[in-house]
Amino acid sequence: MIAVRVRDVADGAILVEYPEAGEDEANRAAVALSAFLGRRYPPGEGLLDRIPGARTLFCEFDPLRVSHEAIRRAWASTTASKKSR
């Protein structure tokens, strides 16, 4: 399992970091989480942008529609499903 650090950067912005993973592994995880969040929050449902980087995923969202905690729960649900496989 990849170690993850989730930072609330502003109202409506969160940064997911994979500090201990190699660049390729971290990028794959960021892209996968971005795709999952895109399915979980289709256009118009509060998630405004997802920007995967080499070791991070930046998410911008409407804080009136989606909370920091909701993003964290969505991330946790992806890790929980991977553990049960």
C-alpha cells in the first residue's frame, strides 16, 4: 500500500501526495484517483478540476457542494476496495 498525505490547501482545494512512492507509482496512483473522482463527481456535481502530477493530485471543488471530508472519504473508499481484493 502506498503512503498518502492529504492536505487541505484552501476552501475548495485539496492536495493528495504520495511522498514515499517512486515517481511512476505515485503518478499511476494520482491518475487512478483522478479518474475515480471524475466518475464519483460527474461534471456539475461539485468537483471543478483534477490535476495529477508526478507525485501528487490537486483537486479543486465547490466547497458548497463537496467538502474536504467527502474527498477524503472517496479516497479512503478506493484504498479499502484495493485491500479487499
